[in-house]
Amino acid sequence: MRTGTARSTPGTLTDPVRAVKVRGTVAMTTLLDVEYAPAEPAGSAGHLLDLYLPEPRGQTLLPLVIWSSGSGFMADNGKHGAAAIAPRFTDAGFAVAGVSVRGSGQALFPAQVHDGKAAIRWLRQHAGEHGLDPDRFAIMGNSSGGWLASMAALTADVADLEGAVGIQGPSSRVQAAVDLYGPTDFLQMDAHMPDGGKAFQAFLGIDGNHAHPLSPESRLLGAPIETVPEECARANPVTYVTPSAPPMLVVHGTADPFVPHHQSELLVAALREAGAQVEFYSVEGAGHEHSYLDDPSHEPSWQTVERFVRTALSR
């Protein structure tokens, strides 16, 4: 179990917190609060990752699932959600990395993409130390974490989105991605908000939807989204869809009050038009959450996600 926190020097693992515990049917080793880049700003957590490794490990290199939780782009604690999903994947023979990126109050877009890519590069650089297969990386997340997964998956060859954060050199490419109800085209969100966005407005305490100056997307871009259409396009995963996109799984509830279901429809349509491989689960009546994945009799479930990732990484 966790006994404390410690940070390692970026690019090394000199003093991470290590623990071995059983959370599913397989024991796993955890390495907590590892810096994949120096903290920015000082004392912040947006450049930390946690690594979960199944035990015992054999001679076969482990495929890796990279997870980052959503927060409306506002928090730097995205790695925390990996603790809940790690046993589902370590039981199936995967390693799991929980990755945090900076919040919009710490850095504006494209810093979050730069951070995600820096974490991928760090994990690939250190793959040999942890028995990871550098050719079998999948990334996933929910809400703004789903957006990060899509952006990382689709911008492998986009030089100006690589950034200068952390280790340079290794590829930031991933071989599969899972997007749970992430946004895509910020400028189309308000036209599709259920109930006119009343739940969204009440939750944020604002008198408008995504075009409002204090919306999560406006905060991410540093200006009301309607005043910066070029930046909205730059932050839109659909912009980067090509036939060579890695396999993607997209899941979205039809009653999502925060990120309209239409946002995933746009991404899926673009991927299909490009001839890329995509699976889409439209979950009738589901909101901005994915608790239904816990039910193995439900489709999709976490078993669906694991099966998709395993198949995609075996290509």
C-alpha cells in the first residue's frame, strides 16, 4: 500500500514510492509521483505519472495503457483516475500509467498536448526498465482526458504540437486510443446542448454555455472560443484525422449534459470518411460518466475496452 510520496529526477527512477499490492486477481507494483518533466509551475503536479505493473512479470514485454482523467481542462490531477482502472488491465497482462497534465489555470493550450506527448516519450524512453513494449502503447481518458487521448493519437506527426517539455527524441506515437466522451469542435457544442445547457450552467455557476468567457474551453484557449476560431480548429482532434490514424474506440452517452453526444459523432464521421479504424458506442440515456462500463453484461463494458485495446495492439 502507499506509504508516502516522493519525486524522482526527470528521466530517472531514483526514489519513487514503490509498493506491491493486490487489487484484482493479480498483484501489482506501483511507482507513484514520478516526474516525467520538471514541475511547472514549481510545486504543481501536472508533470507527474504513476506506473502500475502486474506481478510476477515474465519474459514477455507488457503492452501499456496510458490513462488521464478529465477535469474540464482545469485540474492537474489526471493520473489519479488510473488507480481505479489499473486492476482491470493489470489482471489482463497490461501495464498502466496514470498521467497528469497541467490545468488551464497553469498553462494554456497546447501545453496539455505537449505534456501528454512528453509523458509518452518518457515512458518509451524508460520502457526497458519496466518491461514495457515500446511498440504497444494505448492512450485513453474521459471528458477532457478523452480529448487528450484523441489529440495525442492523431497528432503523432504534427511538429508544432510536440512541444519542448521533458525528454526529446523518442516517438510520442501511440498504437491505439480510447476516447470516452471527449470534446472535439468547441464551436459546435452549444448548438447541441441538452435542455439548453441548464445543467452545465448550474454546475459551473455561469450564465452561458461553452461560448461563455468562463467556460472550460474558453479558459483552455485563453479567450472566448468564438473570438479565436483558429485556435479552436487547432484544438480540434478532427483537424488531424488521416487514414493512418491508429485504431480508436469512442464511447459517448446520448444524454451527456456537458459534452454533447454530437461531438463524438463528428470525430467518428471524420475517421470513417478517412478510412481509419474506429469503433463507436453510443450509449442511450447515459450522461457525462461511464459507470456502465463496470457491468460486464453491458455493452460496452471494461471488457469491451480491454478487448479493443488488445486487438488493436496486436496489429
